[in-house]
Amino acid sequence: MTRLTPNQVHVDQPLTNLTVAYLQSTAGFVADKVFPTVPVQYKSDKYYIYDRENFNRTGNVKLLAPGVETEEVGMSLSTDTYSIDVRGLATSLDFQTLANEDAVLDIRRAKAEMLTMQLMIDRERRWADAFFSAGIWDTEYTGVASSPGANEVIQWSDYENSTPINDVTKAKTAQQLASGGFRPNVMVVTQDVYDVLKNHPDLIERFNGGATTATPAMNDRDMMARIFEVDRFLVTDAIQNTAKAGIAEDNSFINSKKVALYYSPPAPGMMVPAAGYIFTWADLENAGGFGVEIRSYTDEALARQHIAEKMEAVVSDDMKVVGSEMGTFFADIIE
């Protein structure tokens, strides 16, 4: 007897409730989470800086006897500049492809997501170059395997000999002194450093010791913020593919083996210091704020090229160190 087979009674078609796209979680990107943004009207301009030393100076207050004048003190001003760059990339959709598209694909949305992700990766790389690298901050430490010298600490991956809590505490105090009173309140670590810290005996002891019936153990990041005494403990774990199109992908973390401490205020303002600010061109069409803006173009010139729509992603910013004494950097902090 001839029997029908499963393959004969069904013609394979794409699912209508599932597609797969490799979009990273935005939680691992820190470029928009560490420093406040400063919306500005013009592409470049200046800002004033009050001298720090006169605000903290001592020795000028005197006991006043009758007829004795008070000591007169002064202050000075300087200026610095910002200069915003505009960056972007684009993609297009042709009429024939759109007309032949399966409804489940939603190519237009997929291309917008791709543009956004590529701009976010570029922004994360630029943030690291501006704020999360050696040679930027007044205070830097390097992790070493043994016999640490000046501005060196034992790498935290050495669970027997390293002291990450003590290292961070000393660095915070040193930065507070160097900056005239601004203790770091933000700590940024790379994913590989976070993996090491989660299993470090010093921190595990604090994790276990901090849990009670009334106050159960919190998740690792919240607990680490408490242990290191910072308002925010951030982990950067964004991935980049550095291979050219057509070549096998070459994935790597944008950042590795790094830690930084910063003083970052909740918001910018008059007479508000910070380790860094992000200047954004608020008045530029389609590029205001620190987010990625998507714009769509359709016109006769594109139609003559058989292009139905051109999509463009744009971001405008200047990532600026405004207080080099308000940041501390640890390089090669793990093996």
C-alpha cells in the first residue's frame, strides 16, 4: 500500500512567529551611562573654569581686632573649548526587494536596528578612547604579577595575594586629595574583570557576611557597588566584529582587563565639576542628544536609481575630559 510521507503533505515555508537577529543587549554599553550630557547650540564654543586651588585655600582667615581689615582674597578664571563631530552611516531599500519581501521579515526595521547597533559600537569604542584608556587621567595604576612598585598593584586574578578592595579604597582617597575633595562615585569594570571579582575570596567573604535574615544577599553588581562604596558599578561587555565584510567574523570585547574610577555628578550645571562631560549638538536636525537618530529619505532622485527608501543613522557629540584629576585608571588589572 502506498503511503503519503510527511514531506509530501507539507511545503516548507518560513515561520511567521520567529526570526533570528544578533542584536546585543544595550545593557552592556556604558558610553551613555557614566557622564552627563550637555546639550549645546553651536558646533563649537568655550566654557569657563574656576580655579580649584583658591576655593580650598587655607591660611587667609584672621582674627579681627578693632580697626584691622579683613584679608582680601581673589580667584581666577580660564576657558576650555569643545568641538562636536557628526558621524553616521546609511543603508537603502530597493523597490523590488520590498515588493517581494515576506511579511515576517520586516526588513526596514531590521536595517534600522543594524544601523543603530553599528553606531552604538562605534560610540562605545570612542568612549573608551576618550575616557577608558591609559594616558588620560592624572592617576593611573598597572596590574603586575609580583613585586609591585610605585603605582602598581598585584593583579586581581591572583586570588592569594591581591587586595582589590584595598586597592580601590586607596585609589579613591588619592583621587579625592588630588581633586580637592571629589571622591569617585562611579566604578566601571570590563566583563573579564567582573568575572574575576565575582569569585575573588575578599569579595565572596563580603557577599556572605552581608547577608542576614533582614537583609538578604543582593545581586552581585548591587553588592559590589556597596563594597566598593560607589553610587554606580557598571560593567562594559559590548562585542565588536573587526573583520571586513566578506571575511570570517573576528569578535572581541571592545574593552578588557580595565577598571576606572570617576567622579560624575547627577547632572551638569553652573559650577558643577566632573571627570568628563558629553557635549551634544542639540540644535542640529536629526542629531540632538546622545542617542542614535534614524532618518528616512524618499525622493525622485532615489526613485530614478530604483531605491524606494534611504535610511540614515546619525550621532553628534564631543566626549570631553574636563577634570583629569577626577578619574583613576587601572590597566592590566588581571592576568
